[in-house]
Amino acid sequence: MYALLVLVSCFLLQTPSPTAKPEKPIVKNSKATIKADHSTKAAPVVQPKVAAGSQVSQPTATQQQTAHEVETDKGAYRVKVVSQPFDSLYLIYVIVTTIAAFVAWRALVAIKTQGHWMERQLAEMESARVQTVDEMKSAGEQTKDMVNQLKIQIGHLATLAAAAQKSANAAELTAIRFTQIEGARIVVTVEWLPGGGRFYGSGTNGLTTGLPIAVKCKNEGKSIGWIREIRLTAEIFHNAIPPNPSFEIDILYHGIQAIAPNDHFKKDESITLFGQDGVGQWIVIWGLVKYSDIFSDNRETTFGYLITLDGKLERISLPAYNKHT
């Protein structure tokens, strides 16, 4: 708006003014002018003689003005004022130029305002970026602290877990020991039947060995037990006793037989083997007894015997033949 006013003012100032057309050249400080002036000044003023008693007429205002102009115009040019026509195209040019300048000024103002806003936004973005970086650094440090604390806690938890596992193992062992002491405990022995022992024979398939034995189950615990199953087998091995024999063998007894503390349950059996023992040939008898008591329904005990060359039954001491669960 201020630019529009300034341009309009410039237009008014630059509007063509009436031009003067000189009719007679004016020469200042010329010798003729100076002489005319001196002659005028030097010439005495002659007053017209007037008769006595007659009335002298006074000059009118118009005559005075004309005389003044004559006196004034002496030695000067006369200027004639000529009016010029109004230029409408120049006015339109000025208006268009003013509007264009105004639009440009508004555009510059908008650009400047937008620049200020962009500077503010950039400053805010930079501040936000710095703040975000600081927050990320702080978060990273906090994360490191949390990780360290978690590691410490995990270490404590691992220690507690190990202690708890140890306590659980101790408690389980105590419970097992308690059940073994206070529960039923079946101990199995194998004996020859009265008047018996191994005997040899032969058949269509060759030499045989007969084993008339009795399986005796005694409850050496402090509570009653129930025998549910007895498994038994025998086999001839060559110079070796299997350390881990299979107990998926023949079932000698299946049922429920109650057995009180210090009482026993005996089951007789006669086993026939193909072949005979001797030097390098050992006969092994082994089996399994399943029972239950007031503490558990699934208890087991294993047993194993070796028949020596002189015909005695000798208990095998390997762990697989002496399990109690």
C-alpha cells in the first residue's frame, strides 16, 4: 500500500507541466540593457504643465497595471503559456506498474514471512532433534542399567534356583529315605527247593539243566505291602554276567498278595535250560518284583543269582540286580 502511494505521488510529480514559448530572447547583463537602464535612470522626469485652476486627471488601475507591466517587461522576454494534452496511456502504465510493484511487494512479504516460519520450524526441529538425541542417550544408559540389573537379578535367580533345586533334591531324597524306612521293603531271595539242586538231563534237543528253585519275598519294612507281580528267568552265559539285563521276562506271579512287616511270600518254580554249565559256562537267575505300599503304588525291587560250579546260589552284587524303588 505504501509503495502504491509512493508511485502515485511520483506520477503526479512527473505529469507534464505547461511549456512556455519564448517570444523574445531575454539577455541579462547585456550592454544595451545596462545603457537603457542608465539612460532611464539619468533622464529626468518631466512633469506636464497644468494650467492653474484646471483639474489634473489621475490614471486608472488598468493604466497603472499596464504601465507597471511595461516597466517590468523592459529588457525581458515575454513568455506564452501553452497547455499540453493529458497522457492516459502513461497513467495506465503507472497504475499497472504500481499494481505489479504492490503484488511483488506482497509476494516479498509472504516470502519473508514464510522464511521466518521456516527458520522457526528449523529451530524447533533442531531443538527437537537435540532433545530426541538426549532422550535416546538417556534411554540407552537406562537400558544398559536395566540390562546390568537384569543380569544381577538373573544371577541371583540362578543362585536361588540352584539352592531351590538342591533343597528339592534333598527333600526328595528325604522322602525316599522316609518311605524306605517307614514303608514296605520287599527283599527277594532265591533258594533251592528242599532236597533239590540243579540236575542235568537230555532230550530230543540235546543236553538240559533243571533248576528247581523257590522265590522268597520278605517284607523288611515298617508298613504293609502288596505284591502285584513277580518276574523270573534264567540263562547260560559264556564267561560273563550281563551288567544290565532286560527285565521284560516271563511272569511268574500276577495278582495282589498282602505281606505284613517281617512276613514273607514264597513262590516255587522249576526252570529247564537247554545246555549245561561248566568251565566258561555260567548260569544266571534274575528277576523283578513289583509291589505297592501306603506311600506309593509303583515300587520295585530286582534280584540276581549266579550258580557256582559246586552248585551254590550266590547273590550278584551288580547295581542292576539290587535296585529298590
